[in-house]
Amino acid sequence: MDYSSIFSYMYTEIALVGVAIAVLLYDLLAGERGRKFFHCFTCILMLLFIAGTVVPYHQGTGEVFGGMYVYSPVAGIVKSILAIGTLIVFLQADSWLRREDTTFKRGEFYVLTLSTLLGMDFMISSGHFMMFFIGLELASVPMACLVAFDKYRHNSAEAGAKYILSALFASGLMLYGISFLYGTTGTLYFEDMAPALDGNALQILAMAFFFTGLGFKISLVPFHLWTADTYEGAPTTVTSYLSVVSKAAAAFALMVVLVKVFAQMVEYWQLMLYIVIVLSITVANLFAIRQKNLKRFLAFSSISQAGYIMLAVISGTPYGMTSLIFYVLVYMVANLAAFGVISAVEQNSDGKVCMDDYNGLYRTNPKLTVIMTLALFSLAGIPPFAGFFSKFFIFAAAFEQGFHVLVFIALINTVISLYYYLLVVKAMFITPNDSPVANFRSDNSTRLSLILCLAGIIVLGLASCIFDGINLYSFGM
């Protein structure tokens, strides 16, 4: 085995393992004085990690371990986006981790989060279904621990139980589908399996089972029933990580597998995605209107956003891949900005997360209100913010492939989503409140994360014309 190739192609995973080990050793060896700098130490390590991996090292593709791990510059770009999202989550977690009931578990939070990120990286670069499944489980099991992290508060333990049970059944169905694929093709390698598929009934069933596993990770209807309860019960910082980083990794992995493995069965998985997209954006939008808890509200919003992301997947084109990655990047900064505001208000107001609690928020906390408004406008797709252009690109990718009715349905649902996003804006700016959330000053770490997200919303909107001309397939997939 050429070890130089391993270090060359797997530099992202190797560096991430190094970061996790360094954080673990710091947690074990640092004294009481050293723990005061734990957050700064972890964030600096993540910043160095991102700086070393944000630009793809190679301009071509490569593989190690007999093709089980496949490197591509596009995957490197996605991994960098996930790492940036993780850093923002770490910045937002500081005030929560300083609480008396969580400060002693700070090291566990960082290590578990980095473990899930490592699993997602392996899942993205897998060229073999066994590697894919190992990466999926490495991302899912620590995530269940993170969801149940606040086990003495906010129904976190119940949320963790619901998440792990749902993940268990989804993983079981996925593994069952993979076994069918192996039985009908005799291989688990993506490249070898693709020409061996002929679209028989057993293979169609296997593809549906496989899609079930990733549909759970992405929170697509009808695999979404765990989402609202888990988002509500989990710590807000974990919820933001689950709604952005985990969803983005699964969406990219799904598109890669559908294009690489199931290319011969394109008419079947496009029909399946067509139905799931309509259900996801419609059901989620209708249920979001009824929500009063903002974490449940954003849970159904994320289900709807997942449906829009699938518009890029259903196109199956290079332009669709470019649109997917840009949409994920825009969704990441907008959603993390919204969750950052919710986390800041929750930590400084004795756990207020209901929409009625935000009545009159502009009177006492105008800066947070403006950031929340801009984040919601971007999620709704209002110009000139980045969310408008990201939606335009995925609509164009699907329309280009002839999904005209589907795009029309998505446009109608965009109007519905605008209505319920404006409900939150109305509460903050217009609805009166005799006792609004008191004025407070967020910690420096949270303010930095919100500034980064706000800059992302504005800059990505201004730079959208540049992204429209980029074909990420030119880097190799």
C-alpha cells in the first residue's frame, strides 16, 4: 500500500482526527486554569483545520484502500463547508457550555461533534457501500449522544431516545437494501455496481430501502416524524448542528450515490424524488404555520428546505450539483444565524423559545431582531439576499430537466413559507408586549458567530452572479 497516497488524499480526515485527539488530550490534561481557555483552544484548532483544508489540495481525483475511499475536489469543498458550519456551532455553544450543569462536559461535546463530522467526511468520500455505512453510523451514534446531552433539562433524554430509535430503523432498512444490491450484483463498489444494475424489482426495492436511510438523515417526508420532537428537546446548539451540517452531508452523499450507482435507474429515483419533494415542501409548510415553539417552527422549516435541496438532486446534472452546494452554503449561514439568535435569547431569558416571547423584541434587542429578520428573509428567498439566488439556481436546475410542474409547485410553496416566516418578523417588530425579553449583551463568541453568518448572507447574495457561472464538475466529482 502506498502510504503517501493515504496521507495525500485523506489529509482532511487525518487532520480532523488530529484535532479530535488534541481536544481530548487538552480535556484530560488541562487543569482548572487551563479549562478557561478550552473554548478558545478548540476554536483556534478548528480555524487552523479549515485554513489547511478549505482549498482542495489536488485538482484531480484519487482513491485509496482499493477504491473504498475516493477523493474528489468537489468532496473537499463540501467538507470545508461542513467544517465552517461546525466552527460557527462551536462559537455559539460557548455560553451554553459555561452553565454549571454542562461546563464539566465541555470536552465530551467537542469530541462527539468532531466524531460526527469525521463520519460525514467518510460518508462523502466513500466509493464502497460498507465504507458509506460505517461513515453514516459514525455520524449518527455520537449525534444521538449530543441530542441527549442535556439529559436533565428540556426533554433532552426523550429526544435522544426518539432519535436513536428512528436512526436504528432507518439504518436497518438501508443495510437491508444494500444487502439486496450485493445479492443481485455481487459487489459493493460504486463503480462496479452501476453497470450491473438492470432495474429489476428487487433492485428497485433495494434503492427504496437505501433512500429511506438517507431520507431520515435529511428529514424528508414521510421520514420526518422524529424531527420536531428531537429539535425541540435537544440543546439549541445541537439542534442547529443537526439541521445544517448533518443535513448537508447527507444531501450531497445522496446525490453522489444516485448519479454514480443508480444512473441506469434514473427514471425510478426521479419519480421517487418527485413525490418526496412535493410531500416535503407542502406538508412541512402547512405544519410550520401552526407552530408556536420556534425550535419546532425551524424544524418544519428545515424539512421544507430539505425538499428544496432535493430539487437540485433530482436534476442529476453538473448545474444541479453546483446549485446544491451553493444552496447548502447559503442555508447554512441563514439557519445558523436564526438558531444563534434563538440560543442567545434562550440563554439570557430563562429558556424562552416560544414565538409569543419574541413579541416586541425589537424594542429591547434591535440588533438581534435585525439579524433574525435577515436570516428569515434569506430562508424565505426574498431578494436581494442570498436565499433568493440559491432558490433560483435550484429551480433553474430542475426546470432545465423538464420538471416544470414540480418547479411551479415549489414556487407556490415558497409563497406559503414567506407567510410563516413573516409571522416571526411581525411578532418582533409589530406585536405589542408589556414585558418583552429584557435587553442583554451576548457573549463575544456568539456575537462573532452572528457577524460571520450575517456577512455570509449579504456577501453570498452579492456574489451569486459568480456562483452561477461555476461548474463544480470541472473539478471532478
